[in-house]
Amino acid sequence: MERECGKCVAVVAVVTEPQFAQRYRDYLEKQTLLDRQHRAVKMPDGAVALPVLGETVPEQHLQELRNRVAPGSTCMLMQLPDPVPSKKAQRCSPAQRLCLAVSRWAKGRGVTWSAELEADLPRSWQRHGNLLLLSEDCFQAKQWKNLEPELWETVASALGVQRLAKRGRVSPDGTRTPTVTLLLGNHGWVEHVDNGIRYKFDVTQCMFSFGNISEKLRVASLSCAGEVLVDLYAGIGYFTLPFLVHAGAAFVHACEWNPHAVVALRNNLEINGVADRCQVHFGDNRKLKLSNIADRVNLGLIPSSEEGWPIACQVLRQDAGGTLHIHQNVESFPGENLQPPGSSEVDKEHWPYPQQTSTNQWKNGGTRDSRRKMLSPATKPEWQRWAESAETRIATLLQQVHGKPWKTQILHIQSVKSYAPHVDHVVLDLECRPCPLVD
């Protein structure tokens, strides 16, 4: 049975004798009154009920059916107690199903349906359990305002959820607080599971990006056993949790300044059983007092994490250094070819002592040539140029922070997702080591 948040939505049908059913169907279809989303029903007494659009059929059409279309026929209206979706309706996509449900409901309330209203319906959304998060570019027409709040009940019913929210632009307040309006329901708390990790958060207060799943899977596959990690932009635990749960980090210092995200982060650490291996630092990470502690630093902020670079250098271990995972949105220009395999110099090492560049060996025995194999052949020239620039700047920062030269090397450039046309979210893995003293 069709429902609007638990309330039955009536499907009206015109009922007549079976010998007149096809003539009735032809007329109703010609008058655009036939409901193609529900099947005709054979009643216990043999009569046929033909579903129609709207909550009733104007009397002039009923008279036409009785007197001209099928003289002598019995013509009456009834509500179908258990309407059966047609085969066509069962094949509909969720977006098509939503359009059919909303247009039918709106017409039943006297709204003139138009192409503009149809174009204003959402084509995609985020689903979080029984809550649906709509994008900001839908339901913008003024006509919708007069149909609230029943409109949201109809949308939720059509898409099989109980709660509904609509996203606005991310607030430019530094904490990346989403401007989300709860349209239907009492609260915005949801739970999402990625790679066996549970994330609970309030969609009206915290960001969650489905597009980052590839990077979360990648960091989960890293071997971080025994390492101390600093996550400078922890949020609700997007990367903190994979590092702890799957990568085996010994301890994580998680930094976050959005108070709502901190509440979710602490809860997520508890429900995933790793709270004893993480310290949450609430506040501006640029004021972080930690230093000389990290084997690895995650800088998961876009469009740029540059403001966190100095503190990332500060927290790296002075004796052994470590690895930085630097997120960035990089503009790419159409028409440029991808960097061909083997031609990239993206893996060059930044050394203050050029004479040592060709002879230095990393502690795992790798050389610069072996590192080159780790680079993707699809690395774009713009990614490469940005990575080289970042490497140079980080090397300078490391020397300023620690008072001695450091060696840096690009290990890998990872594409996360396309953020916008010609803008790519990428991650640079940059290895940073203090230089050995030269006599």
C-alpha cells in the first residue's frame, strides 16, 4: 500500500464491467487520466477497476464514459485498498519513482505540473540509513513552499526513508560546518559503515564524504605497526579510525576544532574499540603543543592543508623523521596529456647536499629508481608540478623548524576523486628524513 510516512495514500479507480474495460482504458489514456503506475484490478464480482491520476475524476468525464464511450455501462469511483504497481513502475529508477509520486501528489492538490517543477526535483542524494540528504540545487521553486510539510512526507515515502534533510553550502567558518536543514524527522544523527568501521555523526553538524572511500581504504592498507600518527584534521575520524583499526597505528593524536565533530569523534573511537589508543586535541591545531613525536602525519583538509604544514613539520620525529600525507585540490587544464610512464621526475629527492643524491640508500634498501615504480602512469603534469613545489616548501619548513637540513622524497601521488570540473583531489605521500651530519 502506498504511504506518506505511515499514512495511506489513496489510489482512485474507475470501476466498470469487464466488457467495457478496454473502451474505458482507451478514453482515460487519451484524456491523460489513466494511472500507468498501477495495475488494473479484477474485483471479486468480476468488475474491473482502472487506476486514475488524482484524487477524483471530474463528473463530465464520468458522464462521457457512461453515455458516449460505453452506453449502458456501470461507471463508479472507488479507492483501491491495496494498489499493485505496474511492471513499468517496478522498473522505475528511484528518481523516476520520486517524480511520479510527487507529480501525482501535487496534481491532486491542484498544482499545475510543469517541466520547470520536474527539473527542480533531485536526481541524486546521499542515503544514511533511514535519512536521505538532498543536495542544495533541488526544490528551489517558490511553489514548493506552499506544499510543506506534506511535500517532505511524500518525498520520504517515495524513496523509502523516514527522515529528510537538505544540504546547503559548507559554512566558511573554518570548521567546515555544513548548513543542513532537517526537513522531516526529529534529529540528524546517522550511522554509516565503511570497511567495517562504524561512523556515527549528525549530518546537520558534520561533514561526511562518500568520495573519500578510496583513500580511507588505502590508508587502511598501510603498515603502521608501532607508529605514532598525528591527524591534523580528524573530523569525525575519517582517517583516524582506519589508521587505528586496520593499519595498526600504535597511537594517534587526533586534532579537531569543530565541537560537534569532536563529540562524534570521541563516540566513534569508543564504539570501534580504539579510544585507549587515541588522544583528541580540541582546538586550533596551529596552537598544538606537540613536537618531535610523529612517525606519520595526515593532513586531510581540502581545498588545501597548507596552514597545517608548519605544525606537521614540528611534530615529526627529529631523529628519524617520517611520512606526510598531504591532501590538496589541484587544478588540471583540459587538453594536456597525462605524464607518460617512465618520463616523470616526480620522484626526485630534495637534498641540501647534491653530491649525496645518487649514492644515498633509504633504510629499506630502496633507491630512487625503485621508488619510481610506485608512481601511477596516469599522474597528471599539474599534480606533478604541485607535488614538486610542495616538496621544496616542506624541505624549507623542516630546516626552519628543526634548525638542520632534511631530505624529502615524493613517494606517491594518489588521486582521490574529481572535486569539480578540472579540479582533482589528490594526496601526496612525502617522506621526510633528517640529513646525516657531513664532516
